[in-house]
Amino acid sequence: MSGPTFIAIICPTQGPVVDALPSIDGVEIILGNTLETFTEHPNIDKVECLVFVAAGGDLALVEPVFTSLPKCAWVHSFFAGVDKLGPFINKHLSADTAGKAIPLTNGKGAFSDSLAEWCMTAILHFNKQMPKIQQNKKEKKWEKFVMDTVAGKTLGIVGFGHIGQTTAKMAKQAFGMKVIALRSNPKKTSDFADQTLGPDQKLELFKTSDYVVCSLPGTADTENFCGKSEFDAMKKNAVFISVGRGLAVDEDALVGALKSGSIGGAALDVFKNEPLAEKSELWSCENLIITSHNADFTEDYFKLGWTVFQENLTKYLAGERPLATEIDKSAGY
């Protein structure tokens, strides 16, 4: 009879991430946030999977812990974004001389529902003129103005991964919006997109859309993907929304577009540098919604993340490949 499967998890040893960690039959967990916790463990040489939880886990530990695991055959990122693991991925998870590479999985899909809801909240905020409504209440002003609807409006989604597709599904099925998707391979169509465009057609998406959601991952190819040219192409009353990675947005160009009134508004949950510095001009943009990268931080946040991990673990233990959320390491997502 074979022994348990050992898994090393880099994360705080107390708190909600640990409280939500399920007990799995036949699996032994080595949990820690110091190198000694792992290197001094008697079963470190039996670990088959390394998990990194960025919520409090020490990023600097990933490489030294990994190199101390002679049997590690799989690495998992608790979150969907793996951009901070880039140097480690390139150095340790690429194919070896025999063409064999250690698979990398992520938390793709765990938080898409809440992010899609946040996008729709931002859309409705501007569509229903909530700032005007709040100001009227403050001034005790009775104004029966014309109320707009989102049905029939065009939503452009830049980056049509799981978050983008979930947002598109909600926008189409619940609100009757038209969806234009921008993806690296425009030949990959979807029931949730009325039109699919390639990267070289992005200005057409920005020009046509009433609302633009950016859900791009953070890679070298996506840095400042949404910049001055894109914001200049938008309609005067259009709204830009960002929930992917802050790296993808030229924040200075967005400030310029907002303060000049060339676009109708914006909503950001992610930023180039977090936390957002007090000196950032974004704080002074009146027609901007800012949340602290917590659009997906729900009560069941960690439970959802571990559920995705378990889906991968089930496939791993069964010897099934690819794993559930295995990523293309060369693409970064």
C-alpha cells in the first residue's frame, strides 16, 4: 500500500486561508512561511506538489523551497495571476533537455463570478447616473431626468479568458447587451460574444464599445495595452473598467482622458503598484470608481480557491493530463 501524497504550501500558518483549507484523504500538508519549516521537515523529499498562496505567502520562498523538493512534479498558484512568478517559471518550469516540463496550474475561474458582478455594478453605476442621483439626494433636489438602460449597449471585453467570458455571459443573458471580444486568437469564437476581434483590431473595439472591460493578464505583451490611443478612440460617454492586471493600463493616459472629459468614466480594481500611492492622480478623478483589488474578496474567497486546487489535485492523483487549470507558461496565462 502506497503512502500519502505530500504537498507543500507556502502561506501564513494561521488565518482564513488556513481555516478554509480542506482535509483531503490520503494527502499530507506541509504548511509554512519560512524556509526552515520546509527544509527541516522529515518528509520534504516526498513532496510532489508546491502551492504558493500570494495572500501572505512569501514570494521569495518559492525558488528555494522548490529546489529543496526532489520529487516535485507540479506547482500551483492559488491566484489566477502568475506574473510575479515569471522569473521562477522561466528558470525552473520550462521544458528540460528531454522535453519534459513541470506543469503549472492556477486559480483560474475561482473568482470570476464576483468579478463579473463588479463589472456589471460599474456599468450600472454610470448607466443609471448614480453620482447624479447621490448628488441630488444630498442637495434635496427633485429631478425627474431620463434614465438610460444597458440593454442593446455594446460591451467590449479586452482579454477573453474565464473572467471575460463570465462577464460576457452575464451581460448578454441578464442584461441583453451586445458583446465584442478581443482575444489573441480571434478564430476562437464563443456563444457569449457577438463578434471576436484580434489584437490588431483593438482600436475598433474601443471605438465601437459603450463600455470596455479589461481582464488581461500581466505579461510583457500586455503592458500598457490600454493607453492613450485606445482612450482617444473611445466614445465621449464610454466607460473603461479594469479587473485583470494593472500592468495592462497606462494610468497616466487614463487620468488624462478622465480629467479632460474625453471619456465618460472609469472603474479600477487593479493598479500598476499596489497599494495605490496617496500621491496618485487617480484619487482626484471625480468620475472614477476605485476599489482596493478586492472586487473578488468574498466571504467564500479562500474556499473557492481551494476548490479549484482540489479539481487539479483530483486529476493529478488520477494521472490525468492536462490538469484542470494548467496554463501556457510561454504565454503567461
